[in-house]
Amino acid sequence: MSYTPMMEQYLKIKEKYKDSILFFRIGDFYEMFFDDAVIASKELEIVLTGKDCGQEERAPMAGVPFHAADFYIDKLVKKGYKVAICEQLEDPAYAKGLVERDVIRVFTPGTVINTNSLEEKSNNYLLSIFKEGDGYGLSFVDVLTGELFVTQITKCNDIRKIYDEIMRYSPSEIIANSDFFELKKLIKILHSSKVFINKYEKVLNNAEDVITGQFHRSLKDLKLERKKYAIKSLASVLLYLKEMQKVELSQLNNLIYYEDNSFMLLDNNTIRNLEIIYSINRDHSKSGTLLSVLDQTVTPMGGRLLKRWLEEPLIDVEKINYRLDSVSELYNDYKGRSDIRDILKGIYDLERLSSKLVYQNINAKDLLSIKISIERLPKLKQLLNKYNSNYLKEIFTKLDTLQDIHDLIDKSIKDDPSSNVKEGNIIKDGFDKNIDELRRASIDGKSWIANLEAYEKEKTGIKTLKIGYNKVFGYYIEVSKSYISSVPENYIRKQTLANAERYITPELKDIEEKILGAETKLVELEYEIFDSIREQIKNEIYRIQMTSRHIAILDVLVSLATVAETNNYVKPVVNGSDRIVIKDGRHPVIETIMDDSFISNDIEIDGKKPIMIITGPNMAGKSTYMRQVALIVLMAQIGSFVPASYAEIGVVDRIFTRVGASDDLFSGQSTFMVEMNEVSLILNSATKNSLIILDEVGRGTSTYDGMSIACAILEYIHDKIKAKTMFATHYHELTNLEDKLDGIKNYNISVEETDDEIIFLRKIIPGAADKSYGIQVAKLAGLPDEVVQNAKKILNNLENSDLEVATTFMPTQIDIFSLEKETLIEEIVGLDIENITPIQALNYLYDLKKKAVSLRM
Ligand SMILES: Nc1ncnc2c1ncn2[C@@H]1O[C@H](COP(=O)(O)OP(=O)(O)OP(=O)(O)O)[C@@H](O)[C@H]1O
């Protein structure tokens, strides 16, 4: 048995799009068959039925209505599927035989644009990786904003470097030229963060032509000369996009080649540890992040740009000050900046609208959104006229107010157009002579009908006679049953209803032809004219994108100025010195949660004494303090004011953080191994201009090992790297390093002890903490009183014992997890107290705290 002709057609097309779910257009539906239908029915929760396909068994089938397709496509793509849209290329009404069909676009996770949600603030990057030997080319493309960020990394032996670079833009889809071994590792990691990866290996002999053809500029102009890896990755992403999108990618205009030293490189751990964009919580939400505090932008493009600034802090002092001076000028002009904000608020997502132009799915209402946005630009420009800082002046000079585009839309598009471009009712009266004439004909036609109705009524004497219209047989004359006998002979009966009969006459059909002909022509002509307007505007897409970019920058600068005032920030002094001085610094996020109770702290650190060892009890605020310093440096380097009363920031090239136990990303490694991996990356990559934050490094192994490693790390940073380093530790022994090494200074976060309690003062002061107060903190944490009292006894004994005595007792030998509450207490009482060292006791307490908490749960 052979397949039906339509199924044959389907199978032929599907053959070319094996890795996509094929949405096959049939009338008002997209239908899916076979495996696609099974997947779609499961993922979209739609009914799975069957279709006769010419075989014995029916083909599994699922379908979604055409008008709701966007929703379903979006859902599938978000789950990582590719969706190929196969359209009917001719009108079935006029097709002779089987309607011609073909795929007009493939949606993939990195290229889908949800054009319906104009408020969406996130970027969606597609990344292409090209690898050859130990060289990598990386090209990130955002089809929405039309931006491309391209770089290459040569002689790379550590895949984590590539991983960090990838995570700078957190792409949602990656294409790679081969499934090289390291990529497999990456896939494992990235899959957990929902990145979809596929192999794409087109032969790229003409990579350079592909690029110059797209950008109409030489490789030299594009700063890509001799960047062979970058060129290949860029060319392959362009080819991939062309294959998927099947349109000229005229929105891809803004190509930025960056070196890996153009921006401060924030590795993924640091972005996560400092909660810059996403919170550490599993839900990955944006609340409680630096972004959430700084984001007062009012346009979607401003929101996206701010996120990018945070991911790419600058290291060029001049550029940072360029931003800071403008933020400062806006900060000092409350009225001006609120006026600017008010104007920006009415501007739509011009980036998204421009990409709709490219994909031909822009409608007349969208054009009105562009017009409304443009209407605000002259006033915006006028407001910018008074500013003196270079950045604002530059925006003022370059801001293209797009008046020609405004005028074109204004004179051509109706004020309340239909949103379906194929329904007419789009073009304004007076814009096109032919449209006006056709409109008149269709209006006149309606009056002809009215006249005919009156004439027929009069002639036949049928009072209830009326002329109506339906889609099946067009205009008809309706006569109620009671007047049937008066119906003239030339009436041709068409339909019988319960109480009436419907007729047509040759005259009626004549008029109908004129009216309907005019209406169809009108709709067609309106579409044609709309299309040419759309095309004219599309030719100006680059100008719209540039204006949109200027608006985004302005929005971010105003946002930073607004937040600076609301949160009482100060303009930092940013320079190329080796100093970081902060007076009364605060943690930008925690202070917003704590009202006025946040205690500010200072820091003064420079190349001569670059290392701070910070001690203090648990919960004192060590991590908060270190993070706040890192965040303030980062904020200064994006051009933001900072939460302090004074700040001098000598720019840093990288911020590294090693904080707490992190996920076991590179599979098969223990927490300690992950910790050491991260530290080794830091020691291998940091320079004297970096800022390193190490929080309790060495804790993941036995005390002596941990302490020795911590000590050796500090010595290495001190002697070899000389990076500014903040090192929080519970190993009090490490504070002895201050006497040994010039560049190290001890600090502690002070607490006050009253009777049995401790009060956290949260103030950092010079010197090492005198003791750890572990027991008091354990008590605060709710450890049973009995345990606390026993622990005190133990500690007392310890403090009176000889610290150098070698010990046979190893706390880890006790399988504490298997102990019941009672035996736990017995175990403590039975400890070999005479021989235990303080560090072992503390470790033991630390374990106890954990176990006791788990027992309570
Ligand atoms: N400067 C401050 N002002 C007010 N509250 C603070 C301050 N610093 C920290 N805190 C509060 O103390 C809590 C604990 O701080 P943090 O986690 O920094 O302590 P820690 O010393 O690193 O503790 P541990 O050694 O157990 O990791 C924070 O969650 C915050 O609520």
C-alpha cells in the first residue's frame, strides 16, 4: 500500500528536518504525525489521534490551531526542541491538486523570539563554538537585538576557561563544530543549566566571504583579521541562522570583537557567589541580587543592557569615568532625570520591534508602537541638550529622532488598524488614490444594495423583504413564508429556512460582483502597500537599532543615578592605583533587606599590604564583609555609584571568589576536589591586579592538611601573585603569618562577650580574633543545653591542657551519623579530653552542630 499524496509530501519534507518537530499546515491547523505527534501530545498535553495515511494503520496525529501556534511553538522550544514550520505556499481554494508546501522557518532555543511579549527583559543568545587543536572561536548572537560578540581563545588547555567565557552570556543554545571530548563534559554541565547543544559542521571553506557578505565590511574593519578561530565560529553561526530563519539577517549589524582582556572576566563561580544576576537559591530568581537592586530601568532594552554591564564590568579607567561622570550629572539633576524617565517610559521595545520587521511578522499595530516611541524622541533630545558630560553629549549628538519613519507611519497607517495584515483596514484615507477609490466602490456598493432592497420591496409589495449576506452564496433576498405567493418569477430559489426562503437575482449578483471584487482588491492592495511601507522601514533598521541602543544606555545611566540617590550611594574615585579604600561601605543587597540596622565597614588595602586575614566567630559577618567589598568594586567598574561614604577603587582585572562548598560541576569530584580545582584556577589565573576572596579555604579536609594548604596558598599569593586578597578563616594559627610576611595584615570582626552571651558588633577591626566563640554561636543556633554545657567543660579542659601533646583521638573516626541523641551525649562525655587539640575540638563542635541540627529535624 502506498501513502496518500499528502502523506508522501509530508514524509519528503520531514526527511529534511529530521531533528525538528514538523508543524505541517493543513487549513487552519498545524498537524504533526508519527513520532512528532507522540512527542507533541506528551509535551503540549494535547490529544493524540490518528489520520488515514494510505496504510493499514492510521498515522498518529496531533494538531494545534494556527492562531494559537505561537504559544505551542514557544513551549516546545523552551523544552529544547526545534520546531520547523511548514506552510501552504498557495491558497488551497485555487490550488490544482495537492497544495504546495515547504518549511519557512525553524525555531530553535537560541533563535526563538517571543514577539508577543514586548516587555520581556532577557537576552537570548545563540553561541557557536569552533574548535581546532587548542584554539577556540566563540560567537554569541542575539537575534533580537542584532548584536554579535565574537572572541577567540588560543592555546587553551583548560576547558573551564571556555566554560567561564560561555557563561558570560549564558546562551540558551550552542552549536559546535564537533563533539570534542571536552565539549561532552561541558554538555553535562550546561545541560543542567538548560543549554541546548548540537553539532553543526558545515564545511567552511568560504568563511571569510560569508562574513564580509553579511556585514559589507572588510575583516580588518571588523577587527577579525587573522582571527581564524573567531572567523570560523562566526561564519558557521551565520550559516546556521540563514538555514533556520530563511530570511536575510538584516538586523545583525552590531558586531563586537572583544579580547578576553577587554572586560573584567567574572568566572561563573563568582557571578553565582556574589549573586550578581541570579540568586544562589535553587529557583535562580532575580530577587535578592545586585541586578534587582540596580535595575530601575523603564525600557526592556535598558533592562537588558544593565544586565550586560553587570556581566562585563570595564577595566579601562577612562571608559569607567566616562560612565560615572554621566551618572553623576544625572544624579545632580533630579528634575531632568525624572523628565527623561517619564519620556522613556512610553517607549516600546524597539529592539524587539526591529527584529519583527526582519521576520516579516510585524503588523500595523506594531508600526504604531514604533511611531508612538519615535514621537517621544524630539523631546528626549531636547532634554539632553543641557548636559556637559561626554557620554550624555554623545547620546545627544548621535540620537537619531527618526522623523522620516514617524512621518511615513503617521500618514499611511490608520489610528486603529486591524492587527491582521491580511484583513484590510490598515491604510489611512488619502494615502493612496487607488485605495480611496476601492473604498468608495465598496461603500457605494453598500448603498446600491440598500437601494435595490427598497426597489424590490416596492415592486413586489413584500414588506418583510430584505437583502442579506452569507459566506456560502453571497448576497441573497430573503422573503418570509407568508409572502411566498408574491415572489416574482425571476427570483431563483437558493435556500429554504424554517420561516423564510432565500433567493438570488441576476441583478443582485451583478452588484455583488462589483462590491466583493472591490473589497477583495482593497484588502489585497492594502496588504501590498503595507508590505512596501514595512520594507521601507526595514531598510532603516540600522538607524532604529542605533536609536534603540542610545535609549538603552540613557535608561541605564538614569537608572544608576536614581538608585544612587534612593540608596544613598557615593561616586567612587576610580583610577589605576593599586589601592582599594572604602569608608563606611555597605552590602548593596543586604542593606536593602535590613532597613537601617546594617553596620557599615571600612577597608584599606593596597599593593604593599595586599592580604587581609579575617577571623571572627561564625555569623560575625566575614562573608558579608568580603562580598560587599567585591560588589562595591564591581559596581564602581560598571560605572555605578557605590554604597559607602567614600570609595577609591584602583581597577581590578578580575574578581575571584572561592566561597563555601559548591556544586560538583566537573563530575566525579568530591567537594574538596572541587574546592582545590577552583583554588588552582585562581592561583593560575590571578594577577597582581586581581581581587581574590577566599572564604574558609581548606575546610573540606582534615584540619592539619587544610591548615597547611591554606597557609601555603597564602604564601604563594603573597610571594608570587601579590593580588589583593581577603582570606576568612577559622584557623587561628594562620594569623601568625602576619609576623612572618610583610604583605599580610590581620583583621577580625568584633564581638562583645557578656556573661554567657555574645553580641555581634559587625565591625571589622585590626588584629586577630582572640577566640572563636564557637560554643556561644552553637548555643545561639539552638544546640541542646546539655551539649553546650558539656562542650564548655571540654573546652575548659582543653584550654588548660598542653597544646603540643600529640593526639590519638580523631573525631572523624566516630560515626556520628549513626548515633542516637542519647549516645551522642555519652560520646561527648567519653572523649579523650586530655589529648584533644583545640582545632580538633572545634572541628568536633562544628560536626556536632550539624548532627544535632539534623537530629532535631
Ligand atoms: N555589617 C552587617 N550589619 C548587619 N548585619 C550583618 C552584617 N554583616 C552580616 N550581618 C548578618 O549576619 C549574618 C551572617 O553573616 P555572614 O554569613 O557574613 O557571617 P560569617 O562570619 O561569614 O559566618 P560563617 O563563618 O558562619 O560563614 C548575615 O546573614 C547578616 O544577616
